[in-house]
Amino acid sequence: MKILLLGGGGREHAFARKFQKSPFCEQLFIAPGNAGTAQCGTNVALNPNDFPSLKTFVLEQDIEMVVVGPEEPLVRGIFDFFGTDEELEHVPVIGPSREGAQLEGSKAFAKAFMAEQQIPTADYQEFTQETVADGLDFLDKTNLPIVLKADGLAAGKGVLILTDREAAKKEFRAMLDGKFGEAGARVVVESFLDGIEFSVFVLTDGRDYKILPVAKDYKRIGEGDTGLNTGGMGAVSPVRFVDEKMMEKVEKRVIIPTIKGLQQRDIIYQGFIFIGLISVGGEPFVIEYNCRMGDPETEVVFPRLKNDLTELMVATANGTLNEITIEEDSRAATTIMLVSGGYPEGYEKGKVIHHLDNVKDSTIFHAGTRIENDQILTNGGRVLAITSFGDNFEEALTISKKNAKEINFEGKYFRGDIGMDLMG
């Protein structure tokens, strides 16, 4: 099978490595890819949001399946673009329809969906420029800390947790005044939930579903979960406190109602659902939905997934997921992200990466890299993900940390405490 994979981060390198190992993947193209995906297939200089150019490439190369990594093409409607084009409708796209992608594309849509399906989540109100006064009044009555969410996609920066009421009002106005562009035209104000977060990944063909290995990511830049939020500084899988009893609750109260809700609304959804959850006193609440796999969670989930990814994607497209049994590696896996100096604020690109060949006993996933003059250079804030297995998290983390220290580039930074809160 000829597959086109869209995206160019660590998540897509994890996808590409799985496809590379599949005997059913005859040829793999990645658009645009990175220095790591170039080792798994053929990178092509295409923008995942340029649907007409993707159409030309798919037809010229006889592509048989398109797998979408990032959220933006899904929210923009790539599934619908292919499905309504006579020349493309025979090519399955792994990912939800435009309406299904609104689970991530619109916080207000997701909250209304959860309320409709009685899925446990934080209480909320939504406001627009026309209801600023009502919003400010609501903020006066809301308990601290206050959670503000830009309704649309804001590149991972549209969620703020504020402990000062006046600061919350200032940010609320700024969001509605265009701080995040159109993404902030509507702002969701949520009650703060105090607990410990984890991530559940579901693959659905629209009728049946399969639960993939559970993970926990770490978003703060500093050790001990301090400092600014990032796209993710690392992840672990499995998650010790997410036991069988917790997963029974998640499946019954969240996953099944989500799948049924999509069916009741006649929403076409053939792809991944990332459910960000928080355990509050042992009870699961949904923080957010994503309409794709997470990053850096994919870099720790896919190594533990024993199934052939091509087979899984074909079953998703054909509606035969009920015939698949998910197989997991029982070992612990830990991912450490190497980032550029200054990230998540200003940082420089184009730094030469040294000693990649010295890495042993870990898998390196390229996130923000490029090849120039036969050298691998940094090309983003998050540069490399280092994933290691161990009989326990201590062992896995030790191996990842050793290799994180071995690799070098100017300004390199990483957190050395990924997963340590789950040890003991």
C-alpha cells in the first residue's frame, strides 16, 4: 500500500517508524516530514493545509491512503475535501470529518457535546465580544484559580490558568480583542479541577473502537512542573494510577458516550480521539478532546503498541476494527524531549546536532529537525524525543537521561524528572 502521511513533527516520525516496519506499507511519503522521517520514507515539500496540491500529488503517485497527523488539516476539512471529490473519493483519509474535528477545533462545541452526552467535565460558560460585560461579571463570581480557553486552535497557547482575578479579567479582554486571532473570538471560562492528568487514546472506525496504551505527558518547561506551558516536555506509559477500575470508569462514562454521541449526531469519524483527562479524587473528568494523536505522547504510546499500524489504519477505513485485538508491550516507557534554548518563548534554529550516532538502547524521534549539507540541524522549539524501555520507570528514565546528555546542540535543554512523580 502507498501511504501519504501528513505532518512534520515527532508524532509523525513515530507514525513513520511504525509504517516502515509494516510489510503492508509498500511506499511511504511524508509531507513535509523532517530529518527523521526521511529515514523512513520520502519527504515531500507539501503543506498539509494545501489541499489542491495534495490532490495533485495523490493522483500522480497513486496514493492509496492518507493519514493525517496534525489537527489543522482536519479542522479545515481535509476528510470532506477528499470525500466530495470524484477523483479522490476512493482514497481513504484517516481522521474525522470537519464536523468531527470540531471536538478539538472548538472548545465551546466540545463542552456542549459533553453536556449533551452527560460526560463528566468542568462547569463552564462561554462569552463573545458582545457579552464581555457578562463575562467580567461571571469572573467576579468564579472561584480561583480561573481557567480561560480560546475557543479555536491557538497552537497550544490558548489555555490560561490564572490565580489573580484582575489578571484573569485582563487576559479575558485581551483574548476577545484578538490576542489569539480568530481562535479567541469566543472564550470559554471553566471551573478549575484539581487532580492529576492522564491521556487516553481511542481509535474508532465510526462504529467500533479500540483503546490504545494510556500515557501521561508533562507540559511545564521546568522540573517539578514549574514555569511556562510547552507543547510537551516528555511522557510516560503506562500510567501507574490509571488501573483497571479507573479505565472501567473512563470507558463507561467517557469513551462509550463519546462514540454514541458522534453516531447520534451522524458525525463521520474514522480516526484517533485523544481524550485529556484528570483524576479528581479517583473520578475521571474530561479536560479536552483532540482529534488526533498527541505529541509527545505518540512517541511513548506507539513503541508500546505491538500491532501493525498499516493493518490498524486499513481496519479503521474499512470499518472492521471489531476484528482487531490491541497488543501492548508490558514494559515501562519514558520519553524525554530535548528543546531549544529559550523555548517556549524566543529560540534560535539552525544549530548543528551532534552525537546522534552515540545513542544506545533508546529510540530517537525527530520533532524539529532538518537536513542541510549532510548535517542535521535544529528546526523548532522541540527538537528530539528520546524514548526508552525499562522494567520500571526508574530504569527507562535512566536510559533516556543518559542519551539526552550524550546528544548535543547549542542551547539544548531537557527535563530530567519525567515520570519521577509516579515512582515509588
